[in-house]
Amino acid sequence: MQESDIAETLEWLQGGSVQDRATLLGVLAESPTGEPRIRAAVEALLEDHSICVTQPPLRWLELRRIAAEALAAERGAAGIAVPVTLRAVPLVMTLPQIAEAAEAAFGQEAVRWPVERRYLRLREAGLLPLADLSIPPQR
């Protein structure tokens, strides 16, 4: 990987929009670089609880979940045999799942809320289903 490509990738990981970072992390999960600086930037995103949408199909999740998948791939590419672990990560949810959970929790009023607001309100109320993740390095 050329230095200019590394610099651009780091810039996107550290300063791009949530959706841009999610897209780039998806690319890194499929085609890891093995570059230590990129691996460190991806690892820093394990603390990012921002909500993003992936497709197809549309799925809502926290950015740190995609970062975990990308970090596992980056570790594998670098020959690092340490799994990526995250505790209490919200499960990936579809629009019907979010709509149903929000309506059950907050009533008919929630039907008019944007999807991101429903997701945030469910998370704030501790009503999103959670799971611990352990993703082995992938080669």
C-alpha cells in the first residue's frame, strides 16, 4: 500500500462521516491491508457507538460492530492471532424489528419518529438486545 493511500484511509477513518467510515470498514473487513497504522485507527473505532446503516438489506447497528469485523481481518492479515472482543453490543436490527420494538416500548407515537430516533430511544432505555462478540482473526 502506498503512503498516500495509507494517509487517505487514515483520514477517512478518523474524520469521515459515520456512513463513510462504515463503508470503509466494510471494505477493510473484506480486503484487509495488514498496515499497522490502519489497524490502530480501526481499533480506536471499537469505542464508537455511532449508529450506521448497512445494505442490502437495510440494517441498523453501531459502528463499533463493523470496526470489530475490520479489526479481525486486519489482525489476520498481520498474522496476529488475537480475537476481537466487545461486550454488550446491540444486535443488528432491521427496520421492522426497530419499528416493532419502539412501538411496544413507546406506543403509537413512535411510529412517526425517524428510524434513527427510534433506535436511539431504544438504546437509551436499555431495550436493544445485546450480545458479547468474539471475532477470531481472519486470514
